[in-house]
Amino acid sequence: MSQISASDVKNLRDITGAGMMDCKKALEESRGDMQQAIDYLRKKGAALAAKREGKEAGEGMICIRIAPDRKSGVILELNCETDFVARGDDFTGFASTLSEMALSARIASPEDLMVRTLGDSYGGETVESAITTLTGKLGEKIQLKHLVFFDAADGLVEGYTHPGAQLGAIVRVVTDKPEIVGDLTKDLAMQVAAAAPIVTGRSDVPADYIAKESEIYRQQALEQGKKEEFVDKIVTGRLEKYYQEVVLTEQSFIKDSNMKVSDVLGDFRKKHQAKVDVSAFVRYQLGE
């Protein structure tokens, strides 16, 4: 068997990112053939990926990218098994690469991103193949769990990532004055991250949610011995509190608890004679 040089090992490491000992073994197994060594490492990654398939990938990061003109943005969740790996350069760099690709190519789903081809720094692999390779390198299951792309031709997109990158939100607003709503939209993204609304307006709450909550409140009232004639009023009152928790525009504003988000939007419209409405938002938190 031909002697494996240190420079060959280094070259393979530069190409694949695999560990030095793994690269040395791959070259030995392939008798110094670089392409065969690359294939060997990919197969090793595939084997490990299959082995890790049933593992829980509950750590990772939320990654947000917003276009310079604030007209589009993407939010994704990339998972791994441990916080140690989640904080490493290989994992965070890969998450950043995926978010940048999704933004530039306007990719709207994990499935669409998985079949796209990465650049030379990842050996021209597809995202799916690169995840397998990264699994082999890091020894943990890697999973692209969520991805959403927002386009705002008629408004603005902003995002907020909480320190630690385990919580993030992206918001799209419709406005006729995008040049002045940037700070407001950032505040709204922070509101979504902190207060976890599920819909923008009351009319967006699904009917089955309301029916379920109403029945829970009714049973609670009856079990507490409330008289039948008062139960409907109690249910209505508790539903109002429910709306204030789950409806973005009815939540207390995080920067001024004396105001609702709807008040903040109303004041902004009046002050600037501007149209501004939240048209969509997405909030991701690791483990949810």
C-alpha cells in the first residue's frame, strides 16, 4: 500500500471537513485515491445518519436572514442532538449557509431546499447529502425541521432572534410607507417572539379553538359551583382573556403594558398618515 502523506490527509480534510484520523483512514482504505476517499467518508456519514435516525434532535438554532431591501426574509430551524454541537462553527456556519441560500433562491419549504446544490465549499453536494456528510463529521443527527420564506412586495419584512438563537420570529407588514416602518416592524417581531401569539386578528382564531376553549371554561365554571344563568357571562369573560393572550393585535405591547398592539398600530397610522397592517408572522422556538 502506498504511503499516505500528511499533505494528502490535509487536502482531504480541507475538501470534506472530516477529522484528521478519519481522513487518514479513508485514504488508507482507498489506497490513496482522493475521490474514493471522499466517497468513503460520505458512505460513513450515511451509515451514521441511518444509525442516528431514531435519535432526538432537540437542540440546534433558529436562523433568520432578511434581504437588504427588507422586501423578503427567511426563518429556519436546524436541529442537532446536543448544545455543544449547536454552538460549534461547523453547525452554525451550515445553518447560515442554508438560510442565505433559501433567501437568495426564494425557497419556501424544507423539501425544496433539501434538493438544492451547495457551492464548492461543500463539494457541490445537495443540501440533503451535505446534512448526511455533516452528520458523519459531527457524530449527531442533523435535521432541517422548519423553513418559511416571506415576500413583501407591498410592505416590509423584519425578524428578531433572541440571544442564544433558540427563539426567533419573522413578521411581514403591508404598508404604503415602508421607509418609516422598520423600527415598528422590529418591535412587532420582538412582540411575536416574546408573547407567542397564534394569529394576527380575532377573526383568524379557528372556530374549533373557540369551541374547545368555551367548553373548558363552561365545565370549569360549573365545577366551581357557578349558577347556570351566570355561566355564559363567565365564559364570555374568559374568552376575552384568551383573545388577549393569543391574538397579536389584542396583546399588551411589550414596550408599554398600558397599550395594546392595536393601539400602537393605530397611533402610528394616525401620526404618520400611513397604512400599516401585520399580514403574517412565524415564531419558532427549539423544542416546539
